[in-house]
Amino acid sequence: MTESTNRQPDNRFRRLLAAITAVVTLIIIWALYDSEFHYADTAKGQKEAVADYITDTAGNNSRHSVQPGDPLRVIASRKVNKHLFIFYGAGDQDNIHGLVHLIRGINGRYRPVDASLSPFPYTAGIHAEQLRVKGGDMELLALAGDDCQDMDAFRITYITSEEGTGAETSYEQIYQIEEPDFLWLKDLKEVREELGLKDNAQIRLSAKEIQLLDKDGNDITRQFKDPSISQGWGGGKGTAEMGLLYVLIGIVGGLGLILVRYLLYDDKNHGRH
């Protein structure tokens, strides 16, 4: 039996080991990536994302946070490009409502990026907030409704100012309610067009309360006001960028590539002798 024949089983083993190393490296990289982007855009996935991200598991027991055991509801959701926004409500003592913002990864699943938390002073009503989307130039206005079946519309006040003048003007806009639970995401450019403003006009929501209206245009806000809710606070949560994860993925991929190349290169060297 020749030396070349003796080395053939060893060479086949090295190629097999190289293939196994490549597969294991890809599995580890995918697992690391999936550990961040792992929420599906389903009813179950959205609820898990909200519960995992919003609930205070650090044991702070702050009144202004959602505690373990507080009932959570996904009220409505909306997608804009690769961004997913979830409007939620918590059945805690401050009736906390807000938005959880997630971004989609290459695996088709989502990762939480940030969230808002604020007391919801109604038994049913409207939540409104402005959003500046991270990693892009989108500025959105979120208008969301929770159990709005007994109201026909709502009135919201905008405060605007134009660059260079500093003069402020208030505008009122009425929106019809078509379904009890909803989440609308309006680009601020669209809002400017609705109000007949210039493209450079600065818009912010008024501190005034949103007015809930019946079919005759009467203000019925008081019917849904909950006096037990403490107001005057608002909060948020943000997630750090993924730089460290990408570094770790790069290290794993680099080590795997080095090992695969070593096995295959050594295999070729053996074949020459």
C-alpha cells in the first residue's frame, strides 16, 4: 500500500471536519443574530416582545413602570418599511400606555429598539405622540385608539412655528374614528399638508387634552376621564446599538474561517507529497 493511499482517509477526514466547522460556525452566528432578532410579527410574537421589553424585571417596584404580573394588551400595530410599531396598554394603577418600536432583521424577525411609557387618563380614548425613527430621517405622528367604540371622532391641537420667526400658531384638526382599536402613523409631511403649512414648519403636539367627540360634535371627554390616574410624568426605554454583537459575530466567523482554511490548506499540502 502506497503512502498516497494511506493519506486518503486522513484527507477525507480533514475535509469532513472542515465542512462540520463551517456549519457549526454558521449555526453559532445565526444563533447570536437570532438572540437579538427573534420576535415574529404574529399576535403571540408581538405580545411576547411587549412583555419582555416593557416589564420591569429589575425589581425596582416603581409606580411608573410595568411590573411582573400586570396584565398587558397589544391593542394595535402598524409597519412602516422595516419598522414595526406596537400600541400596548398595561392594566396597572396608572393604566400605562405607549408604543414599542421594533426593527426587522435579515431573518424576518424583529428586535425592540425603544419604547414609550405614559399614564393613560381615560377608560377609553386616544393616545398621541411624535416619533423620530432611529437610523432614518422619518418623523411620524402616532395616533392610537383604545376601545373607542362609543365616540365618533376626536379633536387634536397642533402648535406650529416657522423657522426664523419663532411665532407660534395653533391648529385644530378633527379625525373620524372608524374602528375602536387602531394605530395610525402619519408622516409629519402629511400633517403639514393637512394643515396647509410650509415644508419647514415645526410641529409639536399641544399640551392641551385631546377632545373626544360624539356624532354631533359634542365634547364627551369627561365621560371617559379616569380621575384616579396620576399624570404629569412620562418615560421611555432604549436599546443599545448592536456594535458589540457584530464584533462577536465577526470574531466567531473569523475563527471559523481560519480553521476551515487551515484544514483545507493542510489537506492540499498532504496531497502534494
